[in-house]
Amino acid sequence: MRRTGTTRRGALAATGALAAGAVLSGCGGDDDGTGGGTKKSAHGASAVRAEKTLRTSATRTTATLLAGYEHVLRAHPTTATALTPLRDAVRAHLEALSAEKAPALGMARSRATTPAAAVKELAAAERSAADACTALLLEAPGELARLLASVAAACAAHAYLLTELAKETPA
């Protein structure tokens, strides 16, 4: 009988496909060859605004995820050994995504009363963050697309790790 659900092989294949898609999407040129200076500057300004909007969205998602980690670590200190490296990675993602100073963390509240349930909630939040970053890839220019692909892949890997950790965490 075949095992259902997410497997390591499936998660790694999806992560690899996502990364390959991001690299390939960054290979195309943006120049249409028309040489129109006014058109280029207007297009450039709109591209900058679009990139800022995408970064803001990704930053907000990542800040919310980081706040979730902080809340779980405060509420369930027994999870600190396992969650601290993942939280630190999410903090690094936030710093990479935010063009300016890192935004203030929102207040994330977990409804979970046990460490295992809290870890499951974090896994779901990581999956949501991966989905959000993947959705932003469609509109992102080259360099930002590569960054979003990396963050999405990391979030997917974190979700897998957290799902496995939840199984091992006492209820």
C-alpha cells in the first residue's frame, strides 16, 4: 500500500522545481528594444512601485510568521531547542525581504494549549507563508523572484520539519 501525504522525496522535488522555476524566470531580459526613454522611465517607476508592493506583502507575511514563533517560544519554552534555529532562519528571511529597517512584529496568538498543537500551528503557518511567497513569484522581477523562491523553499522545508517535530513532541 502506498503512503499518502507529504513525503521527504515529494517535498524535496517540489522545492527543487520551485527553485528551478525561479532561476529560469530570472533569465529573461526586460528590454523590449524600443529605446523609448520616457516609456522606460515610466515603466521603471511602475516596476519599482510593484517591487516595493511585493516586498511589503512578503515582509508582512514573514513578520507574522516570526511573531508566531516568538509567541510559541514564550508559551512553550520546552520547544526552544527545536524551534530556535527555524525562528532564526525566519528572522534572516525577514531581514533579506525588508528593504529598510525590519518591521515591528505583530501580535500572533496561538490557540494551541499543548506544545505539539503549537508546533502544528507553526507548520500550517509555514505552509501558508510558502504559498504566499510562491504566489508573489508570478509578478516579481528577477532578483526578487529568486529571493522569494528561496524563502518559499525554506518555508516548505520548515513546514515539513515542523510536521515531523509535532509527531515527536509530547502532547
